[in-house]
Amino acid sequence: QVQLVESGGGLVQPGGSLRLSCAASGSIFSVNAMAWYRQAPGKERELVAAITSSGNTNYADSVKGRFTISRDNAKRMLPLQMNSLKPEDTAVYYCNFRRLDGFNYWGQGTQVTVSS
């Protein structure tokens, strides 16, 4: 049984920082990309940041320069460092692993709320 579990969400003031983590367990084979997505109420799910097996990264324009995706292979973790948070960053954030055959593993999501 493969599981992805997100953690680190919460309430933060504008301009603050949060660090999200995604912990993977079980047997996951042929993963070629790992990513964070987010979905706000009434909005479509969107890609926030992704990292491939080759180490390439890409970010949504709205988070470039503020968010950083990385990997901790030893701990099987996928961190997302979020700085200079804005109210429009408020959403449920989901961890995603994609296999070479296109199959996606998803976490349950963690809530991030940016508000004063």
C-alpha cells in the first residue's frame, strides 16, 4: 500500500513562512516526477512546483522566487518551503508522485491559510 502524507500546513500572517512536507511510504516504482499542487475553494487544482527524477524544477509564475521544492531521498520526503506568503496562497496543498506510465499518487492534502 502506497501512502503520501502531507504535513506542515496551518495559519500564517501575510509575509510569513511555512514549510510543507510530504512523506512517502510503501513500494513506489518508476516515479519520474514529484510535485505540489493546490486548490482553493471554487478554483481548479493547479500545479505549484514540481521536481523530476533528473533534478529539474519548475514553478507556477505566481510562486516563483518565493517557494522552493526539494527532495530528501534518505527520509523519503518532499519539502516545499514557502516564504513571503500572500492571502492568495490560501488553499489545500496536495502532494503528487507521477509514474512513468502516467499513474498519479496523491496525498490527502494539508490546509494553508494566509490571513491577518
